[in-house]
Amino acid sequence: MTVVYVLTSGCARRHLPETFGVPSATVHRRFSAWTEDGLWRRPHQAAPDELGARGEVDRAPAIMDAASVRAKKGGSPTGRNPVDRGRKGSKPHVLSDGRGPPLALGVSGAHVHDSQALLPLVLGVPVTRSRRGPRRRRPGGLRADKAYHSAERLKRLRERDIVPRIARPASSPASDSAGAAGRPNGRSHGSSTTAA
């Protein structure tokens, strides 16, 4: 109950109302243990499955975005954030259906180019029920900003019959708008993006 309250209200665990009768340290400890045990995978599968059975999953198109966050305590995956004076940070990536519910989640270091998260998240979309016909995994299309643009990755999406609508960086040639795909500023970065 406390986890649901935190997620829906947006409050920090340390600000939980006393009426719950649970210390915030206990909530944090249990949340961490459940995360380590992989408990969250079940609701992440159940929610799209239930929405799909009711015909409420809009896969045409799916939408992908990310946000950089500071990682004050380090951990993995983190990296030097180029937009936060090189401080350590992480970048959560979310692929959601057209109505907003998440279909796949991943985290990379803040230094990793967004385009490297594209295919792992698309491949990480769970197979879900649909109101009519067989179970589905693949979104019909994908919208994302120019940070996810890469000629090679766009080609891979089309091979999977996914129509990409990804903005093209203005300064790059049309043949490969990502330039050296996945290598911002000419440096090569490794990715630890994983699909949830």
C-alpha cells in the first residue's frame, strides 16, 4: 500500500503519512528487496496484458523518451553527465504506448547516447494480449526525438515492420543523421541499457 501511495502521490518515502504506521526505512528496505527479487516484472507484465485484453493499448505509435537524473550515491549504471558538469548520473528510458502507459523501461549511464537504448527497449516490449487476434509484442510505429536517430537503428526498426517517426538532427547529412551512430562528440561509449 505504501509503495502504491508513493508512486501515485509522488511523495518521498521519508514524507509518508504516519497513519501508515510504517517507518520510511522499512519501506525503502522492502522496496529494495522486492526490486532485487524481480517482483516488479510481474505487475509490469500484468498491466499491459490487462489493458491489451480490453483494447486499451495504442501501439500505433509507441513513444520513447528519456531524462537525465543525478546519481548522488553512484551505483550502476551511471556515467559522467555531459549536461550536468560531468557529475555522475543515470538516464531512465521509457517506451510507452500512445496513451501513456509504459511498455518497456531501461536505464543507462548519463553519458550513453540515447540511440543505444532504442533497440533494447523495442525488443523488451512484452508479448501482451489483444482484444482481437493473437498476442502482440511489436508496436506499429515509434515516435522519438532526434537523440534516438541513427540510420542503422532506423533500418533495424523497418526490418521489424515498425514505422519510425524519429526527428532528424538538423546539422547531420540525410544519409546518416546520427553521424557516427552512438558516438556523440566522436567518442565511443558503452551502453548498459537494459529492458525491463
